Amino acid sequence: NRYVDFAPTHYANHPKVVGAKIDFRQTLAKRWERAVEDVQRGVLYELEVLGVGFRVALHTTEDKETGMSVQTLDFKLGQSHPLLVRLPPGIRCVLPSPTKISLFGLERQQVGTVAAQIMRLRKKNKYEQKGVYLRRRGNSST
């Protein structure tokens, strides 16, 4: 049987969940297709920093052990000290302006994790319009 019931016990009587089934072969095929597409095109996340005096700077240094360039983001988010985020080796960053961040990589999960870590630095506040917001995510060619 290639179908599996997708109904946790506490949702079992919900009308939308009763009889819901997932075809795992289609799920795996779609994940594989998406992974190949990500490697071909790349994944792009665009973030925006909103708030009076909030800004980001990008510093590129060379790692002495590996000899590779390392990118570090320097955030000024209304705190008494700057917040530094060192990007992993598979992620590249471009700053179109001091308040906009573009993250690019070949693995969707890795780029999404870095974007989530950056958004956690200053959680968005919709009433004061302050924080780090996700503006766009997807493949780099779209």
C-alpha cells in the first residue's frame, strides 16, 4: 500500500482531514525535482530591515585556516552593540542598500535557515514597523 493515512489522532475527526492520503512516491519525486532545480538556478531570499537607524554592513575577510573568503553581516538594530552574523561557506550575500539583504545559495534549506536566524535577531513588530522582514523567496531566476 503506497498511501499512508495523514491524520494525527487529535485531528482524526476534522472534516478536512478524514480520508486525507499522501502518495509518498510523488512527494519524493517532487522533492528530488525541486533539489535539482535549486542546484541549477540557485535559491534567493530577499530580506529588508525596517526601523529608524537600522542598517546592515557586509564585511568580507579571508579565513586563515582554509584560505576561503568569509562574509560577515554587521547589524545595527537599535541595541547598544552591533550584532555579527557569519555566513556559512555555501551562502553568498549582496546588499543592494543598507537596509536590504539578498541571500543566495544552492541549498534551499541552508539559505532558509540563515534567513530565519537573521530574522530572529530583531523580530518584526507590525505596529511599530520595526524588525527584519522577508520580502521574497524563491529561485534566483524568477
